Amino acid sequence: MLEILSLIRQDGDPEWCRSVPNWDRGPWLETLLGYRRARGNARPRIISSHLPLPMFPRAFFRSKAKV
């Protein structure tokens, strides 16, 4: 899924996927390092997570984020 979203974000250009590691393109929300990295990424952001839905931050549900 991360590869597909990365390609969509870059209009199909695979160079970004080849040159930027997965953990930089779609950092994990549940780790402090991943959270900080995600906040620093350009918008629209790609964020990965294995959290169950009830554990997501409340602000997430009030945002315009796509899931």
C-alpha cells in the first residue's frame, strides 16, 4: 500500500520510491521517532500504523485525513 500511495503522491514517478526509504516516506504513527518524522514531512503526508482504530488520536477523526 505504501508503494502505491507513494506513486500516487509523485504522479507515477518511481524515483522517489527508489531513493527514499519506506520509514521516511510513511513513518509509523505509534513511535515517537515516526511521529516526529511524519510531522516534518511535506503535505500531503503518508503515515503508516498498526494501531487499532480506537487508539488513534481524537484529532485524527476531526481532520480531512484519508484512510
